[in-house]
Amino acid sequence: MLMYTVFFFNGCTDQGPGPYGDSVIIGKVQVEAYNDDFSQLLQTYDAMDQDVFIVYGDDVGYGNKVKTSYDGTFEFPYLSPGKYKIYVYSEDSSLSLVNDDIPVIVEVEIVAKRQFSDLGTITIMNNNVECNSGVKGKVFYINFDANWTDTLDAYYRSGESVYMRRLGSSIDHNAITIHDGSYEFGGLCPGNYEVWIYSQDSTNQSPSGEIPVIDTFSIVKNNEVVVLPDLVRID
């Protein structure tokens, strides 16, 4: 359970907590979206339409709940002096619970009438971000003579293996070009990636005779399709 405490001191009162005063608590909820095992932060965004709960004093259950606005903000008005708990549910990044929701709790005390208490940003996490962006491009093949001086043939080539991975990841994905030399990778989350093919080494410096031809790209939002320049393979 995540918990932190904010105290606002403005005077004193004997009135208990509840929804019958003239003080206000506001705040904002932000989401950190991760991959499946929470090992990589994919994006951060304001939590729209998120349930936020308030507990009055030492009550067992919550006294009221509101939903965040489009920008993640929320407000609990008409509060009397007393102690309150504000909480929002977040997914458990330790992946150790059967129920993966845990409350992120902020404690606040209203100590005077007409007090305005800003809790700042409450951060919650999830690992179910929708990944629906993609990248596409083509592989162009150039066949040289033995001296690498004259072009014998050049065309968009089918059947070429193309590889892609997120930068910092050890997991490769591969695709095969179709009849017009094109390839495509889908289901990508915002982040930085690289795509590559293998080509003959015209300098004869590579022990294997092949070198990678690499292009990097970034996806900054969902529903984005990045179109890359041609990857050129020589032989």
C-alpha cells in the first residue's frame, strides 16, 4: 500500500470531518503506463474519468467518490475541518497480489474553515496500455558486379527478413517482405525503436561478410504509423 501524508495548518476547530462545511480538497491523477511486467515505462498521461474516493475521519468505508475530469483533476467541496483520506486504485507493480489493484492513499487534515487544500499529483500505474501504433517501409535490393562498380540489377525485393526491436530490449521481432518489398510491424507502444536488415559488406571488413543496415525511429502516441526510408541491401 502506497501512502503519504500532507498537513495544512491554518488554525484549529473542534468540528469533525464530513460533507457539511466550506473547505475544498483538490488534486490531480496521473497514470504511468508500463509493459506487461512493469519493467519499462511506456508513457505518462492524465487520468480521465478515474474514480477518486474520500474517507471521513476514521470511517471504515468511503464517504463519497468523484470522477476526474479530462485533465485528471478532481475536487471534493463543502468539507468541514477534520482528517480525511483520499485514495485512488492503482495496479500492483510487484505482480504479487491475486487482486492486482491497490489503493494509493493521501492523508490530509483540514484545520480551519474555508481552507483550500491542493494535494498535487497522485500517480497510479497500469500495465495494460493499448499499443496500436506501427511502422512500415520497403527493402530495395542492388546487385553489383564483382568489383562493386557496376549495377547489374536493382529492384524492391520480396522474401527479405527485416528485424525490429525497442531500444534497450533484447527481444527481436522479424517480418518478411512481400512482393513489392514492403514490410510492416504493428502493435507498437510509444517509444524508441530500431529496424534493420543484413547486407553484404562491400568493404570486406566483416568476418561474416554481412553488416546490418539500421534505421531508428520514435513513436510518440497511439494510432501512429511511421513510414521509414528504404532499407537498401547490396550484393
